[in-house]
Amino acid sequence: MGINRRKISVIGAGFTGATTALMTAQKELGDVVLVDVPDMEDPTKGKALDMLEATPVEGSDVNVTGTSNYEDTAGSDVVVITAGIARKPGMSRDDLVNTNANIMKSVTRQVTAHSPECCIIVLTNPADAMTYTVYKESGFPKNRVIGQSGVLDTARFQTFVSQELGISVEDIQGFVLGGHGDDMVPLIRYSNAGGVPLTKLLSQERIDAIVERTRKGGGEIVGLLGSGSAYYAPAASLTKMVEAIVKDKKRVLPSIAYLEGEYGESDLYLGVPTIIGGNGIEQIIELDLTEEERASLSKSVASVRSVMEALPEE
Ligand SMILES: NC(=O)c1ccc[n+]([C@@H]2O[C@H](COP(=O)([O-])OP(=O)(O)OC[C@H]3O[C@@H](n4cnc5c(N)ncnc54)[C@H](O)[C@@H]3O)[C@@H](O)[C@H]2O)c1
Ligand SMILES: O=C(O)C[C@H](O)C(=O)O
């Protein structure tokens, strides 16, 4: 009898891709195929074999393989795209747009040729524009192309609030709306600690400081690392999204979704609250926004649209 395990391919075996592959295998979410360019085939195989040799220690019955051949990804249930370049100190995520858009197109063509039914999760920056690029190139329905930003941005917000209040991270709820850039919109009205509104627990000054640190959270890590960008929290965020899909969990998670009128926007991929399950993005949740929140969101939308104008021509 054959084993009917889920298959998850991770494209890009760099810091985030390799960490995502490891976390996915540790959680026994399915067999993992790690893919990088032909020049990196041996190191990719080596990383995958090293992860596989950790499975007996973890008690995780999954296979992990490394390759540069997309035939090995055939029939994937979920494909996570982390391929591309990361920013260096002094750069913005948007400076990566041209190089990474071209990588997205070639990766997407190979992914879709071998896994026409998969859900794709895009991490590569600038994430909103890269998710749009993958959507257009794939020809997939919008629910099966999802971008990652909100789980990570919200996790940063939760971390800072938890540290400030000395309360478990498990009890902090937050929601970050908008593009994955410095104009993202942490929604304080929808944030709480164990149901208690944050405005009851923190001064406006402290809330403002946490919002600002969250917005610049990626840059803070880039500055500290000196080369490359964050990967542990991004990989944990991707793993949570993969889990929601392969276990059909119907999780309410913020993700980069294709908007067709929601939040007053169309033909745009943007971070919004969504329900994620076996069919990918199964619903977009529209929150009522105050005038001030709407203005912050409009600013974030304008930033994302200006990056999209810099996308290379079809
Ligand atoms: N959306 C987010 O929240 C978020 C978070 C973290 C990182 N990122 C982005 O994810 C990307 C990857 O980050 P990283 O830290 O893992 O970078 P990294 O440099 O460690 O890894 C990138 C990998 O992609 C590979 N690659 C390049 N072109 C490829 C191709 N055509 N096919 C297959 N593989 C290819 C490289 O060989 C490298 O191994 C960056 O663009 C980064 O900005 C986004
Ligand atoms: O900041 C970056 O360049 C990487 C990523 O988008 C992050 O938020 O950590």
C-alpha cells in the first residue's frame, strides 16, 4: 500500500527556504522537496539530507529531498516560493522588484507545469507585488495564490506587546493590515490581551512606539544581521500557513490576497484578514475601518501600487 502523504515544495533553499523546510518537516506536515538553482544543487541536497537525518530524532515520518529539477516537485499540494534576493542594510524591499519579478516568472512557469493543482504561498519581496506577479504568471484562481506578510508582521506586534506588558504571547491578539512595507497598518482597535483592549493596558505613547517598531521590524533585523534579512520568524509564519492549508484548518490569518472590490480596491494583492483552509484563501474578511484607519490603509495601498508600476513589462 502506498503512503498518501502531503507534498510540500519549497523553492529557494536559502535562509528562509531551508528553515521553512525544516519546520515543515518537524511538524510532520508532509514530504518536503527543497529546490534551488542548478549551481546550488549539491548544497541543496546536502541541506535536505541533513534535515532528513534529524527526522529520527524528531520522530517525524516524512521524506526530505533536495533538487534543482522541477520534475521532483510534481504533484505538490503546496509550493512555497522564497527564491530571490534579500535586501541589504540601507535598501528598501522595493529595491528588489526587478530582479525578483523575473525570478518569480521563471519559477512560476516551472511550478505550475508540474503542480497544476497546488496552492502557492509567496514570500519573496516586495511581497505584495511578487504575489501579484506569480498570480498573473500562473493563471491560477486567486484563492490558490497567497502572499505571506501579515502572520509575520502580526507576530512582531504580538512579541513587542507581550514584552511590554509581561503577558504571554499566547494571549496577545493583533491584526496588521496593508502592504508589507513601512506603511503597514497595525489595527489597535482589533488588538487585545486576553480580550482586554490594548488601549486599557497601554498608554497611547507606548502603543505608538510599538506600532512604529512593528512597521520597521524587518529593517531592525536587517540592520542587526548586517547581511541578509530575517528568516526564523518568516519561516515560522510560512509553516503556520502551510499547516492551515494541508490540515484544512480554516484559520483566520492575515495574508496577501487578491482584492476585487474588498476594501475599495481592485486588481491588487494586499495584506488583509483571510480564512485559510484546504482551498487556500477561502474568504476575505472585510473589517469596518475608522476614517483614520482608512487613511492609513490608503497610504499603504499607494506604496504598493507605486511598486507595481515598477514591475517589468509583460
Ligand atoms: N514576505 C516576508 O515577510 C519576507 C520575510 C523574509 C524574507 N523575505 C524575502 O524572501 C526572499 C528570500 O529571503 P532569504 O533570506 O531566504 O534569502 P537567501 O538569499 O538566503 O535565499 C534565497 C535563495 O533563492 C535562491 N534562488 C535565486 N534564484 C532562484 C531561482 N530562479 N530558482 C530557485 N532558487 C533561486 C538562491 O540561490 C538562494 O538560495 C527575499 O526576497 C526576502 O526579502 C520576505
Ligand atoms: O525586511 C526584509 O527585508 C525581510 C522581510 O520582509 C521582513 O519583514 O523581515
